[in-house]
Amino acid sequence: METINNPNQEPVTAEYWLEAMRPVFEGKKVILAGDVIAGLIPRARMIRELGAESTFMLATEGMGTGDTPTEEDGHWFALDAPHSDNIVEAIHAGQRLLADLPKHANEALDWYDPDGEAMVVGGFLHEQPSVAGRKSLAYRRPEWLALDDKTVIDSVWDKIGVEREPSEVVPVDREAILAAMKRIDKGDGVVWGSDSKEGINGGATGVSWVRSEADVDKALEYFQKHCDQLRVMPFLEGIPCSIHGMVFPDYVAAFRPVEMVVLRKPESSEFFYAGTASFYDPAPADREDMRATAKKVGNALRDMVDFKGVFTIDGVMTKDGFRPTELNPRYGAGVMPLLKGLTDFPLELLAQTVVSGSDSDFKPKELEELIIKTADEQRGGGTWRAISVHLPQIDKRPIKLTESGWQWANDEEENAGTVLVGPGPLGSFVRFAPTSSVPTGPSFAPLARDFWRFVDENMGSDIGTLEAAKSVR
């Protein structure tokens, strides 16, 4: 693993943080709750390596796409979540299952842990202080969840001095919305963001780009069903990107920017969220401005609501610089590309250990340096999405980039990455994982756009025409 050299101290290796977590798990029974089985397997293996007596995987979203458990992976139980129309609905359904497990799931847990003393480790969206009477290692407190609401966050930016675009929060009323649009629109339409009445939003769910009265009428059908208020912001042209930070009791680490692969449907008000990647490089000054903002926000979160762990600021690199659009006081998918050079490094588990109040010395400055260094050296991420059609399964088949676009590659040919297709919570899950041959610097979104056209043409999906954001700075 990578090492950070500090001239005044012994070198710190990635193994240091694994050992710092060991006392939390050693000798314990651990229940991993939420997600799909394929997503829980790596974390269960890591927890056993940290000395856990045993693990039990309780999936709320089925088996998923990827590895299946082996005998060595121990006990598991997969619940099939109800059908959902989008990934956020699937997540909410999983949280409801954890809050009120069906009888057969409770029986399985009681068989594994008859004394009810096991520790529960949830996913990054875990909201339950306990599951079936068993205490959670960490969970998202109500005061943290409240800041995930797009209709409240602009007041927080103002309070702590983060530069932002103008916005208005209005009731879901056609006339009130039209009046706000008239005041806010800078010429490219506006973006509506829903409140969190039904829980957190993500993956471009609850967000619409509204450019005409026809768009208003169509968007209202969704917003009237799902929220009481919405935020109206001007549409911001530029590269969607985010900055991640991690709050410790006495330090805020800020990592490097990550591009959000948010594509557009030209004839629709919907955005097409399709992953994250670290190939894009903002200008050095913009990068440092984003990191400074993350540190300011992290300190404010700790002071305001005693927040700890990983958070994300999403926004757009506009012609005037980075402008935030939302705060996610939680671990997000954009962290994964940052860890490309730290194979199997369990940052999410480390964050939960920090949230739990562990008194280990986590050396946050050294961790910050390690993640930035390796993330700059080894780029990662890609494009992926759950889609509502059932596609034939594909197991890491290589593709190549040609002058005419993406094509399947033979095993012996040089390729630009691999394609994985399997079952997902909506129907199918599709992922393209690029290799290091993808150029660094420019936005990754145009390559992602062309990949989804390739999916339509070669796999029988019906995604339709997509457009990439324009770089304006």
C-alpha cells in the first residue's frame, strides 16, 4: 500500500488506519445491514480481517450484480425490496425494511445472534440507531439529515460565507413558481430542487431543468406528489463536480475535486446521473478554492450539529468559478474514484468508526495527504446506472475506443475498460470501468455520453439521446 513520508515522523502506511479500527471490531459479531449482497461482501471480509468473531450479511435490496458469497463469507440473508421507479425509492424502501424487518429476517438474526449483542454496520445512508434491537455502530442523526434538504442549504451557505447563485424557496404552486422563475432565470432556464419530505434525494432524483411553461406543467406532476416546497435556482452551465471532506473531532480533511457524470436529455427536463470520475482537472486555483470551501463547511458542520465523518459539496464549475448546488452530509459515490490508488482501503468504514466516537488516533492530516497524493496519481471512477429494462448479463467484457465510437474489443486487443451488466434494483445495472488510458484533464462526460449510446445500439436499451455539459472556464 501507499506510504506518506513526513520528515518529522515515521512514515505512515495505509495499514495504520486499519489497525486504528481494529479495537472497534475485534472479537465481536457484526451484522452488515442494507445494500445488496454483492455490495456487502467486501466490507464483511474486511471486518473479519479486523478481528471480528463473525459476520452476517442482511441485504435489503436483493443479491445485486457482482460476486456471490462463498463458504468463507459466512452467513447471509437477502430480502427482495419492492419494485422501485428510481434508485432513491429503492434506498428508501431498504431503510423502511430495516426499521421494520419481516418475521423471517428477524428469525435469521436471532439464529445468528441469540443474545442480541451483535454490532450493526449499515451503509453510508444508514438512518437506524438500532436494527432488531441491536445497536448500530453509526447512523445519520436527524439533525444531519435535515441539512440534506435542498430547500434549506442556501441559508447555511450564507451563514458561513460560501459564495452561491441566487435562489428562492417557494410552495409547490404554479403561480408562485412561475413568478420565482421570472426573477431567477438568467436565460438558460431554471433548476427545481425538491425538499426532503419523503427522505433524502440523490442521483438527480427530485431535480428538473425547466425551460418553458410546458416543462412546468410536466414537472409539476412529480413535485406535487413528492414535496411541499421546492428551490428555484438558475441553470448553471459548466462541469458538474464535487468536493469531499471528512470531519474529525479536531481537523477537517479536504480531498481533490471529482466530476459528477450528469448528462442531459435534450427533449426532457430530466438530468441523467451516470456516475463519478476523477479524470477531470479544474484549474489549480479553482481546485484550491474548492478545498478551502470544504474545510470551511466541515468546520461549520461540526460546530452547528456536531457532525463527524465524510460529507460532499456538489456544484458546477461555472465561468465564474465553482458554485455549490447542494450539501450531502454523508459519504457519496464520488469518494470511490479518490480511492483508486488505495485498493480495498475502507474509508467508509473508517468514517463510521470516527462517527461512533472511537478514541483512536486517526492522523487526519496524514490521511488527507495520502488520499490526495494517490488520487492525483491514479484516476478512477467511470459511468454506471441502474436502468428499468432487463438486459443480458455481461461479465467485464472489454471495449475499445475507435474513431467511430465505442466497440467491443477482443481479449488480446488493447482496450479502454470493461463493461459489467447484471440485475439491479430497477431492472438492470450497467457499469463501464475505464482504464488509465482515459486522458486526464478534460471532462470525462463526453466519453460517458458516447458509452450510453453504445449501450442503446448494442444491448437493446432505450435511453435515447444524451448531451454532455460544456466546459466554460
